[in-house]
Amino acid sequence: MKRLFQKLKFEVIPAILKKGQRLINTLKTIGYKDIPSNVILDKTLTGIGATYQELHAKRHSIIIEPTLPVIHDKAYGKDEILPVYENCKVPDVKRYLQRAEIKYKKILTTPESFWKVKKACEELKLDMYGMFFCLFDECEKVTEDSDFRRKITKPMKDFFQFEGKAFVSATPLKVSDPRFENFKWIKVKPDFDYKKSLNLIITNSYEMSVRKLLLDDLANSSCVFVFLNTTDGIDKIVNTLGIEGQSKIFCSGKSVKKLKKKGYANVASLYSEPIAKYNFLTCRFYSALDIILKVKPDIVMLTNLYEAEHSMIDPYTEAVQICGRFRKEINGSTFNSITHVTNVRNTLKVKTDEEIDIELEEKLKTYEDLQTRYNTATDKTRKEAILDDISRLGLAEFATQLDDGLLEIDYFAIDNYYNNERVKRYYLSGNALKESYEQTGHFTVNYRSVFYAVSDSVRMELKQLPTFSERCKLMLDKLNKLQGDPDRNFYTGILKQEKDGELIVEAYEKLGVEVFANKKYQRAEIKKALDKYNIELLRFSPMVLQEIREAFPLNVPIPQEDIKNQLQDIYKRYGIDYKVKKNTVEDYYDVSLSYSKKPYTYTLKAIRENLSK
């Protein structure tokens, strides 16, 4: 079956890159002094100067960068470059464009703020499409991010109207958009070995492997850069390992606010120094950013499929980009080590390309049927009803709604769907991920599988079990097997994170395994028994016993009611939920009672022998 959204085939122009050369050198070998128009420029290597080349080219340039940190990095302190993002307004762009002393205008913009540049040009009656060369940097992001960041594709309609335009990246993805049909693909081919050694750790216990890597294996590292695309996951690591004082977190502005509410101080939305021992970065820092350090870092990439499927790292794009962030060579290398720790899941729901083909074909047929009905309808009410149905179609997530309410295919959203499923397939098994890393041509893989007593799959099973009784039995089996394990405390900490984990682990440790069967695995009964145990533990704790000793003199008649009230006050101060009776004092003292006259009294003879130690 012919695919509806076939990836385009391009004329590939090879360009040889020699060791130590920059992009401009390799472009000259194929007849260009600048980045040419109508090309997808596949740099192969990061840091060879594509953005630098365009910023210094003798022409006006609009460079679309996928994330703000990159723009800040490239434009900071450079008055001749205009950074356009959220805080930059249309009048700011107009003022910059009117500055006569800047011969070649250089604008760096996020996709979401591109409209400001367009509007400024319109208001100044400038021919933007003829005046500027438009470079879309790190171009794979327009495909990778289009599912959760729909506005990233907004400049594309304008992009194709520029007389001079190019896509560029060290890791471009194939495209299906027919507007690229007249483009050529320039492939930079280094004539030297550029493979990096990568440690791939496939684990059945993500948290245990991360703990061992960060606290043991990298304990003596000067600095560790951890790339993980979930701030909740970063928060969990920092808290579980107790490394907040040694950590710095780089994430989005929204996540910065969230983490600061939790008490974090060393957190930022833009990369800045000084760095910490452990530096955590989310996906907005995976590409384009230049990190120049005085020491060689250890690079760590983390993926936890059981808690955040979106933490998957694509070996072909994101892994290459991450390792390319570090630009300063020290003794022939920019890093000490690269490690990717991940779990795998053969139960991931993954679609083949063929299945996606069929799904999209059916969605398109449904839309075309409605579109035909819309075009033939003459009644306004009918047209509005059909448009309402169109807006709810499954195809709508892969299309842009036009002004008339009809849909226009968004080829980047289509490519994103295929791309996401491609990456998922790598995480079905350790071998599949290993092979994908090797096939990139960028890595020599040192592969290792590690297994621990409490696995991520067990934790997933615990989450899925519907009843307390079932969770109890599975957790008790694991707790029994942990007896004597040197890492038992860490594992029990992991189990406590699961539903009812705190109760089950505490009851197991304090009351023993027998209590569960005795109480017929009934949550309320087990909690009742544990609460009773904890109350008794508090009632006879050293602090409470000391206060009771100081409250009551020996061998002196004391009204029973006074003793009862004083004991209740002591319990209240220590949060002991226990109703004191008149004879409760006998739990603590040998006593003699007097009922000869009211008020009846106790004479406390001595603290009970078993409590006096």
C-alpha cells in the first residue's frame, strides 16, 4: 500500500569536513560561501558553527531558534543582535530595524514570537521575504515538539515564502511536507572518527540505579550534568538522595515557580554559572546551547518509562544533541563519561508505521466525506453543523483549522506521530535501544543490564492492583525477600511510595508478617492494630515516662481524679490519642488505693519494675 504521508527523497550533496574545520570550510568545498537557500543542512556534528556563520554572513538574517535559552546564549551582551521572545514587543523590533548603524540585521526569535518580526516588517513596509534569509535552527524540534507545542509550526507558512531559507541541524529528521520538494539535502561527512563512548545501563530498578550512579560511581566527579525531561522526576531524585545543597536545576519558567514553592532556591530558567556538583536540565536545554566549562563533566541521561514516558531520549537526535552541549576540549575530550540509565517495557503500546498509515487514511476519509458535504451544502445551519463535526474529528490533531473552519494538514504533526512511535519501539527491549544507539554512527556502546530486588515492573503492578489485600500480598513477598539485603532501607523507602505502602511496611516492621493473615488482610483492622501499637509505644516512651515521674510524688495520697487529669494532659502534649481511666496510672506504678473517704486517693509506691530500667 502506498503511504499517504511518504517521507520525501532528496538529492544528497556530500560535503567533507576535516578535523578542526568549521562549517564554512566544508561549504566552500561544494561552492558556497554562506549557507545556501532551499537546503536541509545536515551538519552531522554539533558546534561547527552554523548559527555563528549566519550571524556573521553579509546579509540580513532571521534565525528561528526552538528555545529561549539558546537565544539568550547567542545574543546576550551583543547589541547588534535582536533577541525576540516573550518580553520583546513589536515596537522593540521596529526600533531595531530602523537602526541605520547596524548594516546587517540579525534577529534571533522563538517560533512563538516570529509573528512580531513579521508585524514589525509589515508596519515599516519592509519586504521581509526578500530582505531576510530565514534559517530554522535545530529543525528536528519542529517535528519532535509539535504535539505538545502546536505553535512551534506557526512560522512554517512564512518560512516557505522567503527567497532565502534553510533548515539546519546536526540531527535533522526526514520530512513529508511537499513544500520541501525542491530542497536539497547537504550532508556533512567528517573524514575522522567522531564516535563517543556511551554507557547504556538497562535496569529493572530505576531509582536504585540512579542512586548508585550519582552517589557511588560519580561520587568523585567534579560536576555531573543530568538530563531528565520531568521536573517532578528531578525533584524526586534530589529529595530521595538528599542532594539539594549540591544541586542546581535548569527548567522552564513555569517549573521554576513550581519548584520555588517547594522550597528550592538554586533553580533557573536560563543556563548560568556557577554550576553545582549535580546540574539537572530539562529538554529545553538539550540542543543548541553552548556550555563551556573549566572541568570535564560527567554526562547522565535518564529515562523512567514507569513514571514519565515523555522522558524517553531519542538516540538519533536528543542523545547526540545532549552530548554536543559541551564545547570546551580538555585533554582531547569535552567530557569524562556519558551514561544513559533507563528501564524498558515490552508492554508499551506501540504502533507500526503500517498501523499509523491505516489510522490516518481512515481519519482522512472521514474528513473528506464531511468536506464534500460542507462544499455541497447551501444552508448556513447545515454548514455550521458540519464544521462543528469537523472540529471534533480525530484528524483535527494533525491539522490546522483555517479561517473558514475547514482543515489543512499539518505535516509536522503527522511526522511527529510517526516519530514518537519510532522512538517508543527502541524502548521495548534493551537490545533494541542498544542497536539504535549503534546505528546512529555517533556512539560506541558499553551495554550493561542490572537487576535489583524491587523492580519498576513490580511497582507498576502495585499501582494496578485494585484491592488492599492484593497489594499487601505482593508487598509482603518483596519485604520477606529483602531480609538481610544491605540496601533494604532504600528498597523499603521505594515501597513506601506506593499506595498503602507506608501502612504495609510499618505494620510489617512493627507487628510482623503474621498480623496481616490474622486480620484477614483488612486495611481497617491492620491500621487499628498498628495505631494501638504506636499509642502504646508513645505511652511508654522515655520522654513520657520521665514527665510522669516528675508529675507524681511517691508515697503521698493523691486524688484519683487529679492523677487522671494530669495523665490526660501529658498524653495531649505528646499527641497520644488515648482516653485515660482512673486506673490507667496502674500501668506505670505499684499503688495502694484508699476508699475510706472522698475524694478517693492513690498512693504511688514505686514505678513498675519493668519500666524503671
